Amino acid sequence: MKTTIFTALILLVTISSCTTRNQPDFLYLNVAQLKTLGIVLNDKGVFYKNVNPNSKQEHVRYAGIAFCCTSKNFVSTSLFHETEKLNAKNSPDSVLVSMEETKNDFYPLLIGNANGVYNYNNENLPDDMKFLPVAIHMAETNLPTRKDTVVVWLRPTESLKKLLPEGIRMEDYLRTKMVK
């Protein structure tokens, strides 16, 4: 009887370990690693400003995207043309305006929380499209009101792959959009 129970227990553990997900949900990077991707964390929040150098060839409507996550709003995004300058309407905007823009061919296509709620969502993306979901712990900004996690779903490109820290394989983290 004990042998049968033991065998059943071993079988149950083996089956459950085979069905667990081996792929991590999101790629978690530290402040320095995020900065290499153009995502800046400071005591005012999280900031990003990029102009896609391939925007004309890719026929995208806006070459630039900027976003910030602050104590007052979960995420605020701005899309802009390559020749357009951002205007500061508030303190977080002034940080974005003063930032040097990156010129990466990878950029956020979705921004939301870890539960699949998107505050920035490009509705025209195919359901089977793969993204690199990068998680940002807002606690690292030291904002007293933000302890949540923001997930930035980046367009995967070869240049993004080269900027990832040694030992991190982009392919291990690629996922389709979460559906709530």
C-alpha cells in the first residue's frame, strides 16, 4: 500500500512538473540595463523617448514615441513626427523634452501592467505577433506612490538582441500579447 501511494505521488509530481511553464513571463532588468534600451528611471519616474530610424521604410505614421510613468499617472504616451518637438505641459513632460532621444529600431508596441491591461495598445497588431515584454519595477524610482510593475512590450529586432545583457537570450522571453 505504501509503495502504491509513493508511486502515485512520484507520478503526480512528475506530471505537474511537465505541465508547468518553463518560459519566464517577463524580462526583468536593472536600472543600468534598462538605460541601455533607452528607458531611464529616476526619482521622478520612468522616461523614454525614441525616434525609429527606419520609420520611412516601415511606413509608420509616427517616427517617434515617448512615454513616462510618474506618481500622477500610470503611463502617459506621446507619438510624434521626426521633425516635431515635444512641448512640456507639466513637470514630467519637461523631463521628456530635455531627454536626448534614442534612435533605435525597436520601440514599445504595448505598455501596460503585469495582468495584461494595456494603457498604450496598438490595436492593429496581429494576434500572433511576438514581443519582448520588459518589466519595470516602479519601486526602483523611489516614488512613494508607485510600487507596481509596468510592462513594456518591445518590438524585437537584431539591434535589441545585441543590447541585451550577456547570457540573456531574447528568444527565451518572446511572447504574444496577453489577453485579459
